[in-house]
Amino acid sequence: MMKIRVAAVCGLLWTLMVSAALHAEQEDATVSVFTLAGPLYLLQGQGGNVLASVGDDGVLLIDADEPQMVEAYRHAIRRLAGLDAVPRLVINTHWHSENTGGNAFWGGQGSVIVGHENVRERLSRQQIGSPTAVDGAPGLAEALPIVTYRERLTFHFNGDTLEIHHFSAGHTDGDSVVFFNDRNLVHLGDLFFRGQFPFVDLASGGSVDGYITSVQAVLERVDEDTVIVPGRGALARRGDLQRYLDMLQATTAEVRQHLADGVSPEDISTVGLDPKWADWGRGSIGEQQWIATILAGS
């Protein structure tokens, strides 16, 4: 195993972590790697947060980033697990391209792609109305999950027990949350945009109410020591997820109360949300887009 350059991770004093910038053969493509507990690593490229388990059973990835990032991830995995390393398993938290863009590459290398049955269904055809369509031809065999499930699935890998739970009608209709029971760690996929308004893909079966219900369900299962990997943003704890839920509930209630009071959607958008939520609009989803999503789902 090749040595990785290590740096302290700022702001995460509650755990020992290291980071390394791993540069790919592809120009401007970089993956940052942070060590977590046991065999786990957080990999951050251009898309959603990727989690890797590297150990005696091989390599497992949760999500696969954008298609243009595959060389960067291959380079990172080789440094972590050896020059011949190919993931045995790639688990998709949902179907969007920033999470499944690497499927075709890894599937072509022999990786087993795993996802909810709705992930396979959506990757099998052209998506209409969603701004996050996967690049490339729909139905490309190597990109499709060959292991699917309806409610939940369990893996025993590198000494951990992984429980994959489907949460319907949230971010999409095929969201999965992955619990590492032995590590007290959970990957929420895009059911958690830390410190940001979320993207709810209404065209892909997502809903604001379902999103809130899903976050509530996960919050009930975690404790103060749980390490939470969001789909977007830095690692979190239970308090961060609680603040996220508070924002979701409060902003949704605010918009719907305006509607109940007879305020027009146009005026709701013009007035905007309570100023205390302003910082949440600095991510990929601005305040006006979040208001529009609530209105469309109300």
C-alpha cells in the first residue's frame, strides 16, 4: 500500500482524521481523502460525498461521483488498496449523476453495482423533467445495479455490518441510507445537505413532506456519538442533523402558513423567508428555489 500524505482535518477535534489530496491522471480532477474509523474513508471529489471501506474483504464504495471523476477515484483507490484494487461493491444512495456517474466504469471493471429497484428503473431510461440526468446512454448495462432491493439489504464487509434502508418519496423515490452498525456511522446521501437548503427532485418522485419524514426517521435512530456523512458538506453529528430538520420544518410551515393566509405564491417569493434562514441559501439551492419547491409540493 502506497503512503498517503497526511494533514489534520480542521474543525473535527472529536475524531482523529487525516487528509490527503490525491491527484488523478486526468487534468484538474482531484479527490480528497479523509480517514475515519476502522477501514472507512471519506472521499470528496466533484459530486456527492463518497464513502469507501478498504480492508481484507476488498473495497466497497458508497456512491460513485460524476463520470468525469472516475480516473481520480481509481487513482485514490489504488493508493489506499494497491495498484490492482477494484471495488467489489458500489452502493448507490440514489440515481442522480453525481452519485452514479462512475457506475459504468466500475461495472465494466467487474464491480457489483447495488441500488434500490427505483435506481435501476430510472437509470434504465431517459429521465424527463429532472435537471440531474445521467450523462451517457440510458440503460447502459454496466451502469445498472445488478443487485436491487425493495426495503432493506444487509452486507457483512471488512468486519462491519452495513444496513441499507430505503426511504421513499424524499430526495427521490429511490433514496437509501447506509448504517454502519459496528462503527456508529451513517451515510445519508442527499437526504442531508449540511447547512444548505436541499434539492428535492419532484420529477423523480421526491416530496418535501417525505423528505422531512425521512430525516426524522434517521434522527430517531442516531445518537450524540454517531458520525453522520451527509450527501453534501462536512461530517456532522446529531445536533447538526437536528438543526437541519428544524430548518426544513420551520421554512415549510412558514411558506404554507402564507398560503393558508391567502398570500399569493408570487408574493411569498417576493417577501422571502425569515432572514434567520438566509445563510442556508448559500449552497447549490438558493432561497427562491427552496420556496418554489415547497410551493410546488403544497
